[in-house]
Amino acid sequence: MKCRHCAAELTVPLVDLGSAPPSNAYITEERLHRSEKWFPLRVLVCDSCWLAQTEDFAGREELFVPDYAYFSSFSTTWLKHTERYVTAMIDRFNLNAHSLVVEVGSNDGYLLQYFKGRGIPCLGIEPTASTATAARERGIAIIEDFFGVNLASAQAAEGKQADLIAANNVLAHVPDINDFVTGFAVLLKPQGVATFEFPHLLRLMANNQFDTIYHEHFSYLSLTAVSRILASNGLTVFDAEEHPTHGGSLRVFAQRSDTGQAPYSARVRELLQHEKKVGMLTAAYYSGFQATTNKVKNDFLSFLLDAKRQGKTIAAYGAAAKGNTLINYAGVRPDLISFVVDRNPQKQGKYMPGSRIPIVDEALLQVTKPDFIVILPWNLEEEVTQQLAYVDSWGGQFVTVIPCLKVT
């Protein structure tokens, strides 16, 4: 396989998680007795541009389907984060009623609703019909399509260039990353700004976050790789921020290389130097991750088996994509985790892909009172434990697996 960005031959392995179905391909009752498509889940690193990436097995149309089940608005933590982002961008870039904000991968309107509420014109670009419909119900204009140069050129030709383009947790989701990034350079006004927010590969490695690896994530990103990809496609990084979301993320600010005038921030230089210092530009940095991953998986499986031997009952919370990676890599099935609770009605009544563990409403916790609740979206641990504080009334305990097994 060749690198998606620079076309160099990929020879540096990061991790092999066996095989799994797409992590957001939740199974309906009607499809429960049909076979699923499973794909190898292996990540390699380019030792030319240092982009980590999954092997090619499934295209974007197969992963981002019309009834896509991930809706951003079901996490209050994430909503607060995006609301703060909107306030910060309005203040920093003087956005007003004459500006245009575009979000690529706008999902259910979770972010643009705050720009709209502040009277700032906005447009979402979202390929999945289920989430696009939810955004339109919020009164947000949506183009229901995949983003790239062709779409950006069509919008620019109609005079719809943007003052700000946001891309939150979407850069990792695109197979043709060069076409995707070039589209931003086309769609931005001469002094416009694009922000890209994504989980930082450095944090993924440091905190054993292998469960964030799944087929919908084609890329795993460092600032080094992102800076090079943007620079070769018409954009220049001028600032970067670290955020705690998704276990540790970067927010990168970019401008058009031909017309942008924003000053270069020392934070970019410092972060690039840090990535180099810890070894991210060497093959050796990635060599021990498989062993770390295997230990986390084995500790989790041992805990479940021991709890079952003791007659304990186990449920899980959050039918998250990352949870599907963990469950399928560990080979967990309904005999070990009885059900998964999720607040999203789009997921309730369905089954986890691969494991086929049923997804249910939260009310079932009150009825069954499980001894242990595994929090699959560990990045929302604080939010979930507060929401489910009542489990203490029957002595229930919470379990997280990443970065290591913890029972509280």
C-alpha cells in the first residue's frame, strides 16, 4: 500500500487489530440473522511524511451510509466544547452578520446552531442523510454531499466563499486527504481561516487509545503530518491549540498560502519540536504499540471472565464506535456484556456490529441493576458517572479500560 498523502510505500507497522465490521454499522432486528462484512483493521505509518493510516479495504460510501447512527448532539460535554469554540471564533476573527461560516462534516447541526443563534450566516456540508435531516430541522442549510475540490469550486463560483471553515473530527475520516484539504483552499476567502480539530496521535500513543482506531478513521494525525499535508495543498498552519477532548486533541488554524496574513504562532513551532523530541519522526516510536494494545485487551477480557465466574452481571454504557473496536478486538459477546445503554434513539433497539450486543434505553439499568457498568466512551467518563450516579444505590461500579483497566 502507498501513502494516501505522498504515495511513498508504507513499511512501518503501528498496530494490527485483527478484523471487524465498520464500527458505526449498527445492526437492525431485521438484519440480525444476516452476515456482516468484516474488514482487516491494520494501521501503517509513512516514514516519509509520518501520516499513520489504515489499510484500504472499505470506501467512504460503504462507511458513511444514509442512516449513519452517530449524532454529535447527545454529548453535553461536546456541546459545551463547541459552544466555547463558536464564542472564541466570533471574538478572534470578528465574525458578524456579513460573514459566512461553513462546517464540513456538520453532522446534526451541533455546532452551527450556535453560529445561527448569534445571527451569523452558516452552511453545513454533510454526506449522511440521517444527520443532515436533523440539522435541517434546526433550520440550518445543508449540502448533502462529500466535500472536496469539486464541491468547493462550485460554491466558490457562486460567490459563496467562507470567512471561517470548521472541520471538527472529520480530517481523519477522508480517504482522499489531498483533495479534501485542497477544497478548503478553494472555498476560503483570501483572508479566511480554516480550523481542523482532531485527536492527536501523540496522545493516542501515550494513553493506549487503540480503540479510537476503526475503519471510518482513515488517518491518525500528528501536527507534523497535518502541517505537511496542508502545505502541499495550498494552506499554511499559523496557530495550534491543545484541547482535552477525545483524550487529547489538537485544533489547528490554517490560512491560504497565497493570500493569508495571520502571524505565525510560537505554539506551532513548540508543538512540532515536541513531536520530534519524543521520536514521532522515527520508526522506533511506533514499534511497541502492539504489545501495549494486547495487554489492555487481555486485562479487560480477564476482568470480564473473572466477574462472570463470580456470578456478577455486566452491562456497558455508550454504543460508541471506539467501544466496538475494543469489544470486537477482545472477542466479547452478549454472554460477557449483557447489553449496552445509549441515549441516542437512533441506536436503541439495534445491536452492536460484530458482537451483536443489544443496545437499549437507560431505563433498563434501573430494572436489572448490574454489578458493573463498562463506560465505553472513556473520554466522557465524568459526564457518564454524574449522569448515572444512582447506580451507587445498589452498589454498582464503573469500569473503564483505556488507558488501563480501572474499577471505581
